[in-house]
Amino acid sequence: MRVLLYTGKGGVGKTSLAVASALGAATHGHRVFVLSTDSAHSLGDALGRSVGPEPIQVADRVVAQEVAALHELDRGWSEIQAWLQELVKGSSRERVDAVVAEELLVFPGLEELVALRAIRVVEATGEYDVCVVDCAPTGSTLRMLRLPDVMRFFMDNFFDVKRKAFRVLKPVADRIGLGHLVAPDKVFAAFERLYEDIEDVRQILLDTDRTSARLVVNPARVVVAETRRSFAYLSLYGVATDAVIVNRILPDEATRGYFARWADRERHELDEIASSFPIPRFQAPLLPREPIGVDALLELSQSVFGDRDPAELFTRSRPIRFEKRGDRTVLEIDLPGARKHELEVIPRGDELLVVVRDAQRRISLPASVAGRAIEEARLSKGVLSITFGP
């Protein structure tokens, strides 16, 4: 299944372009699932019809769903939810309403976690050729991509220890009336199932032959700067970006008079985009009205992609790769737009911690490389090269 992750700064038009791409892909014969993981869901707004937490057909060969964290908790993780509800109620001096308790369970990162599982569920049906994900704005998308690494670190280092400790503590806690504070074994089992689902999705996201990010950007300085950073972060997490879509470009008839200076600034930012993103670029004009509904979004898809299939893999790349050079091994990471003073490389046993600004990635090293000394770490032309000694 082809997976397309549409992301960008809030307000750039990524939802409209995600749905337009899905509808366009369907005209090329694909069975398409559109998944919204943005808590401020707007798939329904773009389509001009209601879309909710259950899959619904919105066009020929196109099904849409807006993922709801609480709905997914009810459906998939009832053991975890039941224990957390009791924990919230039991820890409060005042009675906590059940609805309030449920809302409190939407902890930071839960939407991202649910989103990852939703991709896995779509994949498991075997009924779709393409899954288009309308991601939350950039920051939440990066948390989603970071989550598998965080969970893997927890499972590798703490999960078994905590599970064994809780098994020992549970009988004692029950005798003194504090049993609700200790998670029963079925909660750990549910968490383990959840981790396995997310590991499956991790493999999907890192499969550069079928998964691509699409960056949506407006030709405005602040938006371009954030999108440039996102491009580097996506590469850091091993997700290949196969296209940039520049949205809301002023048409020629609007570049004179009052908007002349705005058009000059826009041309400068278009040049910046061309130099910052060495991948295929597509353009969408600023339309006289919002593209709402299937017909309008199909027109938008046609104006962006022409006769090309929006589900096409527009460029192939491996953001993270190992190469043998003589008796040395070189790890290369594409980090477009990154600067030397923003980077830090920290070896930790069989892992390598790479920090770029406020993002970090733990990279598992092959057994043949783990423990070797780093001879050199060099950033050149947007590529971080880390050379391990013999």
C-alpha cells in the first residue's frame, strides 16, 4: 500500500491538497483511504460533507475517516482506558465525572499514537492501494514520527522491569487498599499489543519504496523557513520526501497594483523554495474561491498534477544509509538546510544519538559497526557523513 503523508505549517492548505490528491489518485484507478490525524479535523470542511470517526465513502474509490483518540481508545485499548479512568477517579478527592475522566485521558502524544495505529489498521484490511494521511501541523507530525523511537527505547530498557515489579507489588497494594494504583498484567499486555502495532507502522513509514512525505508550503518567508526545517527533520527520522507543493501562488492578473510588492516578495520566496528543496516541486494557484467539494478538489488536483498520478513516487531516496568505504563504514543522513552549529552526534553503545536543533533521533547501529570509534562527522551540502573506524 502506498502511503502519502501530507504535512505543513497550519493554514497552508494541506487538507485541501491531501483530499485533492486522493481524489486524483482514484481517477487513476487506485482504491484510496484518506485519514485525518489532525485533532482540528477539516476533511469534512474540505469535502463539504460530514466525515467522522468511522470510515465513510466520499467519492468513487475514496473512503475517508477522521481519527478520534477517545473513539479509538474505546475500540482498541479498553484495558488501558479502564485502568486509567479508575486511576484518575481514585486519585481525586472529589468525584470525577466519567466524561471528564475520559477527556483527561487524551494525554500529549495520544493523537499521534492513535494516528500510527490507524495507518496499520488501513494496511491490514488489504482493501486499499493508497493511504493519504492529512497530518496535523508540522510539530505534531514530528512527534508522530518520533514516537516509535521513544516507545522502542522504553520497551527495550524499562518495560520488562516495570512489569515484573508491578506483579510483585500488586498483591501488597491490594491488601492496603492501593491496588488501583498498580497496573494489572492485562494493561501491560494491551500496551505490548499497541507497541507491536506501532512497530509494524514504523516499518511502513521507513519503507522508502512506498511511503513518502509531501510538504505543503506557501510562498511566504516564515512558512518557507519552517518547511525547510521540517524537510531536515523528516530526513532525520528516515522518512523520504518525494515532493513539495507550493500552494496559493498569485495568478498573473493579481500581480499588479496593490499586490505588486507582494508579488515581488513572492517571487523571491519561490526562488528560495527552488534552492532549498532539491526534489520535484508542484504549484497550485491562489483560487478565486475556496475549493470545497469533490468537483472543486478534482479541479485542484488537475491543476497541480496535470495528467500525472498523484500516487506516483516522484523521486526515490534513502534519507539514512550505510556505505562501506575500504575498511571503514560511513553513515550518511540527508539533513537539507541544517547547519553545523545545530548538530550534535553522541555515540551510545549500539546506538547513535543525532540531535538537530530541538529534534533527536536514536539510530540503531549494525553489529559490525556498534562500538567502533567515530573518526569523523562532517556536514557537507546537506548531508551528514559519520565515519566509523576499522
